[in-house]
Amino acid sequence: MARVVFMFDKSMRRFGMNGRSIISLISGGACAVPAIMSARTIGNWKERLITILVTPFISCSARLPVYAVLIGLAVPPKRILGILSLQGLTFGSMYLLGIVAALASGWAMKKWLHTREVSYLAIELPVYRAPHWKNVWMTLWEKVSAFVWGAGKIIFVISILLWGLASFGPSGALQHAETTAIQDASTLQLDTAQTNGMIAARKLEASYAGIAGKAIEPAIRPLGYDWKIGIALITSFAAREVFVGTMSTIYSIGSADDDVALRQKMKLAKFDDTGKPVYSLATALSLLVFYALAMQCMSTIAVVKKETGTWKWALLQFVFMSAMAYLGALLTYLIFS
């Protein structure tokens, strides 16, 4: 890794970072949380801050379930020239989009942020040898403890808030939704699993999260989204992969792992007012771009606050990533609709 740092130093400086930043960006492909924490090794304040702010653009593993559902839903399983899969190209383009967004944002921040610190790279190129396992475990314990006790408190509070929004609603609303769902399930002669799925979907719709999803529908309708997608956007702030579980609940799918059944239900979804299909190619691609660029991860926001020592940069990061995601999704929808 030290040699990778040396090799990429000159290239990364063009985007306001240095060679050490490449470690954070590569690690961001797994999870942005440890990737951001690894930026501690960057001595220059400006380069460290830019690395922290752009790393979440790199597509992490939490985005993969969302990509899988949406690409399987809207992109046909065709091959270009009989070799390249159209679905595979779409999947790869999401990674490329994240990389381009990270580098472009870094370049812009390089012009915007100013510091008198001198940037230089001083690094030892170590010989290849076995690690000292005592040092490895001590470092691991230190990093995990810092995350659990530092960012963990923020994550815990936000988790309770999101759980409350999805579990509670106005007085009597959830009870009425459950009663209505049981009556409708009895009329349709649904089995126990299907009945439970309908009850969960109706209760989620009647919850504060459902109300919030309907409230933001006018803002997200230009992107091709309905209020059900609005609920998923709110709940997936806990973690991006929650999108799949939320949609499974909304469409009364018994298991969140049943992607085939979920895609079939989503294909049949229509807008309440126009009757047009919700999940057209334009909407699916718009959602892909939104999740590729948006800061839909409270853990990342918490660790950014901890690493920078202030809410200013965490909130600024959330705002500019959300704005980029909205504009990118809007442009995508307009192009393909």
C-alpha cells in the first residue's frame, strides 16, 4: 500500500488530495466509515478534509442490493456485440459515476478551500514482512472502540428516531390500518404470510414515515418517484440497503431477500393519479443515480462529524451530496423519459 501511495501521489494532487488519499478511496468501495477514519494519516488539513468529504461518493457494498434490484427491474438482459452485458455495463457505470463525482468534487474543493499548510509526502517504503499481531489487535481495538463510543452514540439516537417514524403514527391510525388490512385480506382469501405482509404495508403507510413520504412526494415527483419511494428514501437513511427491505414491506413481499417477487410487484406499480407505471426505465435509472451520489448513510455522517470535530462539515457534506444526487437524478429522468 505504501508503494501505491507513492505511485498515485502526483495524480491525486490534481484533485486536492495526496497519495495517501487513494487508500481511503479504495477502502470506500467496502465501507465509507473505516475509509474516512483512514484519512487520519493525511497530515495536511485541506487534503484530509477533501478526502473525507469525497470518499462517500465511491460506491460501497451497501449500494449493491439497491443496484441489483433496480438494474434487474429496468435494464433488459441483452448483450452488446454478443459479449458485453447491458446490465453489467450499467452496474459498472455506477462505480464509474461515483469515481468521477469524487474526483470532480475534489477538484472543485481544491479551488474553494484555502490553507497556508505546505503539502508534501514523506513515507517509508517498508520491506515485506509478517505483521506484529499484538500491534494489529491493539490498533483494531482502538479504532473499533473509537467508532462505537464516538459515532455510535449518534447512530443510536438517529436509529431510534427512524424506528419511531416507521413504528408510530397519529392516534388510532395504525389500528385502523391493521383492521382494514385484515378485512381486505379476508375478502381476498390471502394466507397468513400474505395477510401479515399486507398488515405491515398498511401500517407503514399510516405511520409518520408514510406521512412524511407522502409529504415529500411533490418534491420527488419530478424525478419520477411516488410516495412509496419517498418512504424508502427516508428509511434508507439508516443504511442504503434498507431500501430493499422497505420496498418489500410496502409491496407485501414475505421475504426481503426475494428480489424476483419484489421486482414483479414493482413492475405492476402505477401512479395513483395518472395510472402510468412507476418503475419505467427513466425512473429506475434516476434512482440508480440518486443512490450512487446521495449521502444515504447516517453512520457516515456520524463518523464525519467525529473526524472533523464539528457538525459544519458533516451537514455541508450531506447538503451538497444530496443536491448533486437530486440534480443528477432529475437530469437522468429527463434524458430517458
